[in-house]
Amino acid sequence: MHMTEDKGKRVAHAPASGAISSFTLAAGPSTNPATSITTLWNYIQPALDHIVRSSTNNISKAPAIDVQYHMGIHTAVYNYFTSQPENVAPTRSGPPSQKSPSSRVDNEKWMSGMDIYERLDDYYTSVARELFLGTPMDDSALVHYLVPCFHRYSAGAQSVNRLLNYVNRHFVKRAVDEDKGWLRLNDVLDVVAKMIKDGDARDQISLKLKQRRAEELKRWGYEEGDSREVLARAEASAEAASEVDRVVPLSSLAYRRFRVEVLDPLLTVPKGKGKKRPKKPSQVNGERPLPKGRLARAVKWLLESEDEERRGLAEGLAAALRVCGIRVDHPLRRRLDKFLLMGSPTSGSADASGGGP
């Protein structure tokens, strides 16, 4: 994913109009790609690089791969899964405890599919870190860089999610069923335990657990009676907000890595030097100014500017924060939502001058 300079702003670089519209391997695999995780990964990684990393004229649509190559990946992944014995750790360098945090799944037995899932997590980590390292130091250019980067990353993540959907069906679904998903029994056990009276039937306990799950989803915008689309969006946000040891669908896995490697560092407020406790900033119009993280400063600059693209950029950033699991009550989300709700282009600077969320 290449970037270039345009009028002082970093923007996604688009290739010439004659760029290849689909991608295939120069030569087929010399061995059966389903024989090991190494051969399988070597077979699919060129497709991932093309889908996620290559330049494109349309950052909202991932570049395609050749149909034959697409079907070959489907077949190889299917064959790899069906040839793996259950609950046996596939070959991988180093024990889970020495790999990324996502590899530590309660120190339990591995399930078939964990190896490819972790490789994908490592892959998205690498891509997201590259994007973070490319962020401009100038606050005024940060949002202009971040929004198109996220659009391109998101398009690639959705395409990979479809390409490798068998991983979701075979591994992720089973892992969630075995209490390794974004919301686990241990997360709600203390709350549910207070609700459960002696003699409650199992179906009553199950009902109360479902109610607790509904409460969690409510934090992400879901209300009882909402459409399935709203429910799916809320659950996807909750998945992206989860800890990295939780097993989530591949699209949420990608968004979670974008949050951890890109958004969280940009939202972090630098710690002041010395042991003195910083004074609380004075309120303006009854609200406190946003903390001075890099992204907060960049949004402040954007909303106070006369940039003709500011509304579109604010919408794109608000969507990225939501999809990647930044909570609804986060000050930056609240500030962006407030700006977008006001609607009027002239009212943005008045909102920004208040300095509050």
C-alpha cells in the first residue's frame, strides 16, 4: 500500500489505469499446498499481499485474484483442515506461550486451524505496523493519511474474510462454541452468579447469560428489536474491541489489529515528565478539552479548519473508530459524532472551539 505526497498531505497512491485487475501465481505450486502449514501459507500469502497490500485505483475495493487461484486456495484450505487430526498441535516454531498473545488460548489443547488463524493474526499485525510507521508527524496531515489507509485496509480485510471463509466456518465457529470467543463465561460469571438462585434450571441460567450478552451488545449500539444488520455491526465492534487472545472472525481479527497497532498508539496521551500531577484543564462551555493524544490533536485541527474534505474525513474516521472497537463513550468518538450530528458546515468550527467531546 504505497503513499505519496499531495499538496502537503499524504494520500493513498493509485497505480496507472493500465494496472492488472486480477492476480495469479506465475506458476502453480510444486507440491500439494495442503501438506503442511508452511506449504499452505507459502501458497496463499502472495494472494494476501495482492489483496491487502498492492496499490489500487479504488481504495474501497480490494484488487481481485485470478478465479483459478481463488478456487485453488479454497480447495487447499479445505484439504488442509480435513487432513488435520483434532486437538493436535500442527507444526510451528516455538510453543504458543512464546508467540503472540493470541496464541495463548488458556493453555488448552490446540484445535485444528489455530496455526493458520495465528499466521493471519501475525500477517495483519505486520500490515498494520507498516501503516503506523507511515503516519505523518504533521497533525494536519494525519487524518488525511489515516482515513484512506483504513478504507484500503478494510477492503482487503473483507476480501480475505470471504476468501478464507472456511477458516471462520471450521475453526472460529468451533472455538466460539468452546467458550474461546469475544465474550466468555468467565467474563460474566460473577454477574450471572448473583442473579442465579438455588434451584434455577439450566435453561434459566442460559437465558440469563443471553441477557448479559445483550447488555454487552447494547454498549455497541444494539437495542432489542433492532435489525440483524444492527446486531451484526454491534457484535463485530465488540469482537474488534476484545483482547487479542479471544478468537473472532477473520474480518474482526483484522480490525482488532488495526486498533491495537494503529489507533491505540495514536489515541494514547503522552505521559508528562516528572512526578508532578498535571492540573486538570479548565472547562469550556461546561466541557473539558480532549486529551492531547496525536489523533485528538489531529481531529481538533481538522474540525477547526476550513478544509473542504473535513466532513467526509470525519465520517470516515468515525466509522473506523466504530468498526475497530473504540467504545461509543470515548471522548474522540463523542466529539466526531457531535460534529456530524450538527450537520451544518459552518457549525463545525463553533463545536471545535468548545474543545470538548
